[in-house]
Amino acid sequence: GAGVSQSPRYKVAKRGQDVALRCDPISGHVSLFWYQQALGQGPEFLTYFQNEAQLDKSGLPSDRFFAERPEGSVSTLKIQRTQQEDSAVYLCASSFSDRRSGNTIYFGEGSWLTVV
Amino acid sequence: GDSVTQMEGPVTLSEEAFLTINCTYTATGYPSLFWYVQYPGEGLQLLLKATKADDKGSNKGFEATYRKETTSFHLEKGSVQVSDSAVYFCALIDPQGAQKLVFGQGTRLTINP
């Protein structure tokens, strides 16, 4: 597709349930990012991939959060044993190369997770 | 660590009014600066950017100038339209540091006809 695609757009999970959020980046984009955006706040960095390598996972809030990008394209963010504080919009973003300032980072529309 | 501070919202203006949304930053290096916009029901879109001191980014009538001496990147528009109603985020990326955008908390803008 033309943009970053995320699914599902909306997910309601019961507390304790595992969830998986999918991201299809723009074709050919080397860099992929996951962000978490709580209601009324700016996005907070979770993790970064360059191709299939996860180069930075410093923003993952706990070991219940896991991300992968096994073939260097599609990525999945998995949250185990969801808690109410995990309720947020999860944003995926991609960019063409790993040059840090010169390339535009494109965002998907997000996956809205509500834990009840 | 690096951080971005934006003016508190929400901001409500009448159509054709002048807009300023303040943004200041803290960074150890020389960051690149960005404004992103989030329209209702849509994803974040890059509005404009500036990569070095005194650069001016501009797009869709919006402008922002990278001011190193005041560590600021204020967003301005001379005459706003109802269609500019959205949430605006100031952000930075440190080219010498981690490969990640650091965002402000966002400013919700509503333009009334």
C-alpha cells in the first residue's frame, strides 16, 4: 500500500489477555518504529528496528511487551497479560533509511487498545 | 535526556486569526526539529521540519524557525482556517543520539467559523 498500515485499528481486550498488533511499513523502508500514545499525551518511543535487527528496545515498559520483525518488513508488537495501564494508541512508523535527520518518518493511523 | 515542551492547550481561535503555538526543547546535541499534525481520525503527518539553526520550515501556510539561542521552534500561521483544527506535536530527533523522535505533549487547536 501507499502508507503505513496497522491492524487491528481497534481492539478491546480483557485484562490478562494477550494481544498482537501488526504493522505493514511502506515497501522498501529500512527503519521501523513503535510508539505508545496515551490519551491526551504525545507519542512515547517503544522500540526501533533496522531491517530485521531490533537496535533499540529501551522504551518497552515491561517484559510483557515484545516486538519482532523477522523478515525485515512486517512487524508485530505483542503484549502479554494486558493490564489497564496498557490502554493506549500504538503507533507504527517507518522511514526509508537509517540516516537520523534526513529522512521523513511516516506514521500509521494507529491501533487503539482498550483493556477492560 | 532530550525533551520537548509545548504550550498548553486547548487553543481556540476564530477563522483568519493569527496562530502561534510555542515549542521549546532541551537536547545535548544539535537536534533536527519537526512539527507533526494529527487530524481527527487520522495518523500523524509531518507538517514541516528544520535541521539546523536559523532554518525555516514551511508548509500549507505554516512556518517555524529553528532558534538555537532560545532553543525554540514556534509554529505560526498568519490566517487559520477551520480545516486547520487538529492536534499539533512538536518533536526532535538527535542525529548524534538514539534513532527516535521525542515528542511534546501536543496542542489541540480548534478553529471556529
